Amino acid sequence: MTEDGRIFREAWIAGVRRHFPGEPKPGYVTPWEETPDWERASAAAVFGQVRDFVAVSAGTTAKLTREQKGRFVATCWIAQIHKHIADPKPAYVADWDDLPPWQQETDADIFEVIERQG
């Protein structure tokens, strides 16, 4: 479970560094070891949800668009926010269309990293 969460977090950091315009906030690129426990648990949970989705889809997730992949990650993450934060900021639970493009691209990247894990 820890390794799954770490893979998720590393994919997030790589995506932020690739897609964020300018210098990202330090919290966006905090290393795994310094990531709060709730966020580690959430990363592992979403990794598991994506992995299971890929498995039950028998590999056909490769036919999904990047937007569809990113939306899945974003929705799973929002559920984790609600699980761990009683009254989250609206930006933490924003719908896909309200996310900045860099975050949409990063979420799609995360899906594809997990998808390649097999």
C-alpha cells in the first residue's frame, strides 16, 4: 500500500513539474516522506481504485481519452478529500471543468502511470 501511494505521489510531482506554469507551490511537490498521513492514505487509495478499474476493464482503459482518465483520478481524489477533511475548501473538491489545465493534465498522467504498472 505504501509503495502504491508513493508511485501516485511521484507521478503527481512529475506531472506538476511538467505541466504547472511557472514555479509550483512547495506543497505541490512535497516529497513522499514529508507528505501528511491523510494524503499518503488518499494517494494509496486512489492508486488502488485506478488499478482495479484498469483490471476490471481488461486493458480497455487504453481506449479512454486523456480527459476520461484524468476525470476518473480527479473524482476518486475528491472522494478522499471528503473522507479526510470535514469542511474542505471549494478548490479542493472542484469539479473537473473547474480544475486548472495543469491539474487536469497531471491527473491524466497519474492514470497512465498506474495503467502502465499493470
